Amino acid sequence: MLCSRDIINFWINKDVRKLLKRKGSDANETGRALEELRASLFNHFCSPENAKNLQQRLCTPSVALTFNFVIAIAIIFLNKWVLKNAGFQFPVLLSFIHYVVTLALIAILNVLSMIPPSPPLKSTPLFTLGLVMSLCTGLANVSLKYNSVGFYQMAKIAVTPTIVLVEYMWYKKKVSFPKVVALAVVSIGVAVATVTDLQFSLFGAIIASSWIIPSALSKILWSSLQQRENWTALALMWKTTPISLLCLLIMIPLLDPPGALSYNWNFINTSMILISGVFGFLLQWSAALALGATSAISHVVLGQFKTCMLLLGNYYIFGSNPGTTSICGALVAIAGMSFYTYLNLPNTKLKPGKESPRKNHQENKDNRDAFSGVPI
């Protein structure tokens, strides 16, 4: 409906009517008129800025976060089935398959001209994003394999202060004291709810520690490139997925055990792995949409909310007993998330179009200065 309305408004535009009424016996003049019309249509509907605005109108923060929440829950059970029931003990290879399926699906969308054009940008941020995405995905699966769930959750909690620190270093972005209190309550609640054991090996601890910084950087870059540089989620995925594939290909012999070729690639196992790959594409897309619509910290809070809801859902629906301490911790974390959401409500009422040009110019300048210092 939004696109149809834009098309109608475009065709009744004064300049377009003037262009269509242009008369002339010379065929060259008519050809130039049609070329100008085509260029006007392209600039109006296919520019990176208009594509980004369309994504913002169709994918509001609530829609993006809900989409990501549902897909994240679904892929948890799919990956658990693949790694446990199907006996697929190759976590980095599984991530590689996810990215192969993602690249194939995005290539199909690109052939159908459904990928918006990319805005001009230096290759450094794109390479950095592709690198940290591969490290984030691969190291997370390896960490979950070699560490207990409790130690894995402790590493996830450490992502929040890392994001706050990096955003302050890059963008001089400060978090208000009430939000710091809310995030602290969320982190403590999640720790109490999920950290029931801290079993880990030295190798697993190194992997978990190495995962924290790439995870924080990937969320910050996904959010910043969309909000400050007019990128859309699909356009960013199209540019960065090949880089992530190359990095994961290098990581497979280093972190995965041998024996992938001798795995039982029957129809059921292969089908479930490919379905998991499709959900991996949806997860990356939904996460990119959520990060573009909100912020890196909000996306981390959503992940912690998902953890608490899984814990409480297993308790109330399936009768599992995680213990009174864990349940109280989950409730405390949800209370902190509610407070954090309340603190962000005034910001969501501000319309982007109401911001002053001077402020937008300063934000773009800060962003360019920040990206110039991003390491490759």
C-alpha cells in the first residue's frame, strides 16, 4: 500500500506531468524525455535513502524485534536437533552451511531486483563487519560445544558492557544513569537465572572470551551502517556474506573435528541441515532489521529476554524445575527489561524527519570519523 501510494504521488507530480506533455517531432527529443522519466523513476524509488526509508516504514521496531524473537526461538530447537539428534558435531561447518544458504537466497533476490542499491562507502567497514560476523557465529557455536550453558551465558552477559564501552570510544555515545541501572538489573537477573554451573575447559574459556568483542562489534556495525549510512539489511547481507564465508572456510579445519565427509548425509539429516540454513538466513535478516530499527544494546536486551522466556516457558508449560533462584532471577531480569523499555519510549516518539539538518550533518561527520578508526 505504501509503495502504491508513492507511485501514484509520483505520477501526479508537476514535473512528471510536464515531462509527459512534452511534444516534439524529433525522435531524439522524445527519447531524451523518456530517458529523463526513467532516471526520475529510478532516483525516486531505487535510491539507497528511499530504500532505507521504505524499510523503516514497513519494519517498525516492534515488528523487527518480534520477527527476530520468533526466528531465534525456532533456530535454537532446529540447531539442537541437528547437533544432538542428527549427530552433526561440526559447529563451524554448520555455520558455513547457514551462510551458503543465505548467499544463495540473497543471490536469487538480487536476480529478481529485490536487493536495494548500495550507498557509496569505503570497503573497510564492510570487511570488518564480514570478519566479525564470521567470528561471532563460528566462535559462539564452538563455545557452546566446549563450555557449559552457564559459562556461555556469562560470556553473553559480558557483551552489554562491551557495547557501551565501544560505542563511547567510537561515537562518544553515553548511556544515562537510569539506563545503566536498568542494564545492571537485567544482567544480574540473567546471571542468577541461567548461571547454574560454570564448567569450562581452558580452550573453551579462550574461545568464549574471544567471542565477546566480535559479538559486540557486529551488533554495533549492523546498527550504525543502517542508521547512519542509508544501508538496508539485505544490501548489507549481500555485501558481507561472501567475506564471512571465506573466513568461516578458514576456521573449519582449525576449530572443527575431522570426519565431516564421513558423516551420514542421508535425506532426513541433510534436509534438516538445509532447513536450519534457511532459518539461519531468516535469523540474520531479522537481526539486521532489529539492529537497524533499534540499537545494539536493545538487541542484546532482546536476547536476554528470550533466554528468560525460554526458562519460564519450560517451567510453566513443560513442568521443568530450574529452581526458585533461577525463576526469581528471570523475573528480576524481566523487570529490568521493562524499565529499560520504558526509558526508551520517549526516544521512539521522535520522528527522524524532525531532526535538524545541523544535527544530522554532525552525526554523519562523527560516524565517518569513527569508521576511519575501525581496525581491519
